[in-house]
Amino acid sequence: MHITETSHAGAAVHPPLPTMLLVLGLCWAAILSEGYDIGVMGTIVPALLSDPQWNLTPLEIGAMSSSALFGTLIGAYFISPWSDIIGRKPLIILCIALFSGSMLAAAWAPTPQIFSLVRGIGGLGLGGVIPVAAALTIEYSPPHRRNLNFALMYSGYPLGALLSAWVGMTFMPEHGWRAVVGAGAIALLLIPVMLLWLPESLEFLVAKKRIRQAQKLAARLGINQLPAAPATKGPAQQSAFREILAEVFSRRNRRGTLCLWIAQCTAVMVVYGLGTWLPQYMRHNGYDLGSALMFFAIFNLAAALGGIVIGRIADRFGARRTLALGFTFGACAIAALSLKNSLMMNYVLVACAGFGSVAVALVQLGYIANYYAPHARASATGWAVGIGRFGAMGGPILGGFVAGLQLESYWNFMVFAAAAIAAAIAIVMTPAPAHER
């Protein structure tokens, strides 16, 4: 097969269907594992509150939940940029090893402090895996399927949280919360699979002028045209890191970067705040543990299915409009949960809340990944994820603080409804990407 480089800057790879599905499936599995890791805290919160050995308060549990998210802040800023320097494949494997191994250590933690420490170390991998998986998915997707494929890939996150709820309902009553945490280490089995089958990014290889290696890989994958090498802008840009900074903070992208960071921060505040405290909030509203975990399962199932639907809508009608309307819809559903509703109505509202918060946030991250030029894509996404970690850390702590105040139950939901509205406003204020102007 004769393989050429594209002459049009920014031209996309058009992989054959088997190659696209291979990359999509492996990245989905990585994000599924990440979703289990993050979602497991929401599953075990009721058990931790009743654990007689640790005797924790809601605020302390909120801080424990935020420990892994603090690690993701560091991972997003200082680990994910290395994928633009050493490659996507080795970094995603390293990240999986880090956060999955930490789950095994957390299951054996003798004290809350050690639990928080090892979860924080695992968070380094959690912060790195998201932008790398996002970049690979985008790069191995044809342009007309990028939002949909990203949503399919990132549906692994709520499905991982859903899996943690199922494991909790099945095993926690008899085996305790430690077994539910330790089950996350099964993701270590992904590492040999990725070593064998996950391809490196062609855009990365071309950018590093490893053309022969890129041509060999493209031939094996059934791709007959390489992506264009990123344009150089003169001797002032002497390093890859400097080029990345120039793209993210350029005059044409400066306002968009700020708005997207605000949107990401407020969106994940809702995702991680409700993801940690929803089962306990529903228990506070009179439901038993099994029913409360069922709400958590419905929340994440709706998020997984909703991400696919929203991704398809975004491909057809535009991501920015879809995201803004989606967050507004989610805010209304979250606020309505504060009312005295029937069981069936609460099931519907929880599903709508998952659709309008987690699902929209999944597509938003794909929008961010596609907002910047290819050579800065993983780093820009990682930095947005890192900014979002402030909201992710604040969400569980805010939820625990409000729960500890013993206020009327509607305050538990109103604070997160307000955050969803803030995300919608930030998306409306975001300029169109430079390649669409």
C-alpha cells in the first residue's frame, strides 16, 4: 500500500472501521475503569458513614473523596502533557497501572489517612488517562463522527460508576466496602491487551518526524494517508511545550480557553458532587440503602446512554448549542429533585439529572479536545481537566458541608443546580473554534 502525507494542514485521518472500533473499544475500557474508580466513592459513602472503626463525619468523607481528585489535578497538568512528548500509548498504560494499583492498596488501608494518600497517588493516573484517551479517540475518528465517538468512548465513565453501584449492591452487604474498592484492581488486566493491540497516535509520530514508523503503522492499520505535520511558526517556537502554550493561550483562543475552563470546573462540580452524595441524599429523603444505590445506578445509566444521544445531536446541530441547552435541562431536573415527588417521578428526575449533567459533561470534554490544533490537543484537554479538578474536589466537599449542616433537603440539590446553570452560561460565552471561524 502506498502511503502519503496529507498536503492540507489539519486534514484528518480516515481509518477503516475495524481500526476505529479497536481504538474506540480500548479507550472505552480505560475510561470504564476510571469511572469505576471515581464512582466507587459514591457507592461506599453510606457504608463509610456507618463504619464503627473509622467513625467519619460527612465533611471528612467529602475530603477523602476529594483526595483522588486532587491527584488528578496534578496528573492532568504534569502527566498528560507527556503524551504529546513521549506518546499516547505508553502514557495511557502507565496511568491505568497507577490508578488500578492504588485501588488494591486502598482496599487494605488501615486508616482514613492512608486511604486518602493512596487514592491521591492513584489520582495521578486518573488525571492522565482522560485526555490521552480523548486524543486517541478523536485522532482515530473521521470528522463527522468525532462527537459521537467521543461520547461512546466516554460513556465508559458513567457505566464504570454504574458497575460500582452494582458491585456495591451485590457484594457490600456481605463483604463490606473494602471488597468493592479492591474490585477496581481488575483493570490491571487491561495492560497486556493494550501493549499488544493499542496503536500509537499517527499524528504524534508525524509531529515527531518518525515518518517511517508512522507509515509502517498506517499500513498495518489499513490507512493510506498520513495526517499533516503541524505547521512550524519560526525559530521563536523551539520546543513542543512552547508550541502547546502558544496554541492554548493564543489571542484567537484566549477567551475560549477561559470560558471552557469555567464550564469544565462548574460541570464537574455537579458530576462529582452528585456522584458522591446522591445515594446519601436519597437515604436522607427516606429511602433504604438498596433503593438509594438504585437511584445512583439510574443516574449513571442515563448518563451513559444520554452521552451517546447528545453526541449525535451535537454532530448534527452543533456542540455549543447542544451543551448549553443540556446543562440547563439538567439544572431543572436537579432542582426538581428537591420537591416532594413520588418514587417513580424521582426515578425519572434522577435519570434526567444524569442526562443533563454527566452526559453533557462527557460531550463537553470532546468539544474541548476538538477545539484546539492537533499538536496541542492532549495537553489542552488535560489542562482543562486539571482546572475541572478544582470543581471536582469542591463538589464532594461542598456536598458534605451542606449535608453536615442538616439544612432542608432542597439545599442539597439547589447548590448543584446553580453550578449547572453556570456551566451553561460559560458555554454560551465561548467563541466558536478557530477552524470554524
